[in-house]
Amino acid sequence: MAQLTSTSQTTAPHSPGPRFHRAWVIALAAGAAIVTAGAFTTVPGLLVTPLHDSYGWDRGHIALAASVNMVLFGLTAPFAAALMDRIGVRRVVAGALVLVAVGALLTSVMTQPWQLVTYWGVLIGLGSGCLTTTFAASITSNWFDRRRGLVTGLLSSSSHLGQMLFLPLLAWAVGRYGWRPPVVTLAFVALTVTALVLLLLRDHPADVGVKPYGAPTFVPKPAPASGAARRTLAVLFNAARTGPFWLLVGMFVICGASTNGIMWSNWAPAAHDHGMHATAAASMLSLIGIFSALGAVFSGWLTDRFDPRRLLTTYFAVRALTLLVLPMVLSSTVTLTLIVFVTVYGLVDVATVPPVIALCGRVYGEDGPIVFGWTNSAHQLGAGASAFLGAAARDLFGTYDVVWTTLSAVCLVAALMALVVRAPKRPRPVPA
């Protein structure tokens, strides 16, 4: 754990404190960075057909870039959390946004499939992997003593907000202007947000002489943690010796498999099996994203007030029920029952993130953000496995019904796992 610097090395806290706390400005800057990174996750699906038509590249080669991006997106998060402890959140976030912008600009001038894998898969995968819910955990851990759950929910929903805001605009732009202008535009958006981050974001409340939001006392800034990569692996090995870690990892493998893993790659073909038009299927998927963002915010609010283990049990149980009934509500048209499914499923889609972050913090203390980074990596592994196995099951059985039933069953397992996580209760702060 990082050693705390002496109070003489930190800026003295202001007295009296500001009426509007600087922590909310920090959260705003962090949210802008996460929204921007989320926008890049929507692009690969829009590029497959244009790149195939323009260059004649095999669709498998094009999809490889998205696969590399997804893997690095998940694996980068825990190392990024440790690097933030080493050189500061502000530097890591600004560097990540520049890496994403460079990757997008290079993609716009590529001529070979390997370049797409390198630029979009590696550069953007590494950059966007630094701007995940692990980054959100670091921000809330440093800047908020009260309202942690709410802020975690807001930041967790930012990624989906970016997807939902940019997806229709990018799809329209690709159809009207081709694929290059939207990619270049996103690159300049990332550079603009980089300037915003450098202007507004700060690593720790002590940097500006304030207490964390809701904290009763001033908190000195920890000394930089040495050996970011070594510490990340050390935290993994230490956490892997504990039972709660494997319960959290298991839950998030199931979470990834039953959300973005199956939905982002198999929702459209599953809807097509029932005769639904692609436009209608895409609209329903976008609606799931909208309710996911709302659900994450509401879940954060609930996490501040209730036991996160019971919240997770509820979320996974509700998700199990929705997946079980999905084959019965899918049809060739958008019906009221399908809209009800989209609403309920969306509300519990990303809702699992704030409770899991809270549990990581309670069990592992200052190492919580890094532990959550590894947990989030497990989420991506579950997502990748589900995307592949879901399609393979469709080819084998000729229907997705067995997929929905299986995922429903494993969600019930996750609901039971949540109940047995041992986590000390976090004392409730005295209301301001």
C-alpha cells in the first residue's frame, strides 16, 4: 500500500470549504472521458461492410480488430488503475485519449488489414481500456466519501451514454459520407476532451486543498506507488488467495456472458430468426442501452443505501427471469411485451457495476480499484466466450432458445453467489 505523505507536503485544506465541491467538476471531466471512449466501442460494427466493400477484405480479418480491441480493453484496466496510482489519474487519462485519437487518425489512412488490427485493435484497445469503470472506481475512491455509489453509477452509465449518443450519428454519417469522416471526427473529439481533462481533472483532493466530498477530515495525498505493473500482479496474487475474489470474478464472468457478450453480437441475428427487420432490432438494442444508463445511475443511488450483496442477488434474479421469457416475446414486430423486456432487462444490465465496485472497496480497501480491474477483465472474458458460444449454439441447434435458457440458469447461480460474499459493512457517513 502506498505510504501517506506528511501534511507538510500537501496543500492545506481551505477553510471554510466551498459550497460547490470540486469533486463534482472532477466527476464531470471523468464522465466526458468515459463517454468519448464509449463512442469508439460502437464503431467496429459500422465499419465491417464499408471496409469489405472498399478493400475487399475478409470479414473475419475485419472482425479480428474488434476482438483484439475487446481483449485489450479488459486486460488494460487493472494495469491502468495501478499506473494511475504511480503517475496520477490526470496523466494516464490524457495519455489514453491521445492514444485513442492517434489510433483513429491512423485508421483513416490505412491500406492493409494488419493496420486495422494494430491501429484500432491495439492502440484504441489500450487507450479505451484505461477509461473503463476501473477509472470510475479510482475517481470515486479518491474524491468521494459520500455519494460514492451514486457517482459510480453515473460514471458507469457514461460509457453506454457515449454508445447511445454517437451510434445513430455515426451510422448516419457513415451512410452519407463514408467511413473515414466519422472516424476522423471522433479522433478530434478525443483530442478536445483531452484538453478538457488537462484543464479540469486533478489526481487527488489534496492537490487543490480540499477534503473528499463528505469526508469529515482532510486526507493527505498518498505517495506515488512504485512498480505499477508489479503492484497490479501482486494485488491479483494476493486477492486470488481469498474467497470473495473468486465469487466476484465468477459473478462478473456470468455478468459479461449475459449482457454485452451475447447481446451486442447475437441480438440482431436472434431477432432476425423471429422475422424482425434489422432497423427495428437495432432500435431495441439502442433502447436497452438507454435503460442501462438509467439503471446504472439508480443502482448507484441504491448502493449508497442498501447491502450491495442483496442488490446483486436481485439484479441477477431479474435478469434470469427476463432471459427466460425472451424467446416468448421476440416476434417479427415491436410489441408491448418486447418493450417491457427491453425496459426491465436494460435497467439491470449495467446495474451490477456499482455494487461490485462497492464490495471490492469494502473487502480490499485501497487495492479495491485494481481488484475491480481484474474483475472487469473477467467480465470481458465472459463476454467474449458468450459471443462465440452463442453463435456456435445457434449453428448447432438451429435456434437461440437454448442460449437464453442456459444464460438464465447461470444468472441464478450468480444471484446465489452474491449472497455468500463476505464483506465488512462500510460505516454510514453523517449527513452534511
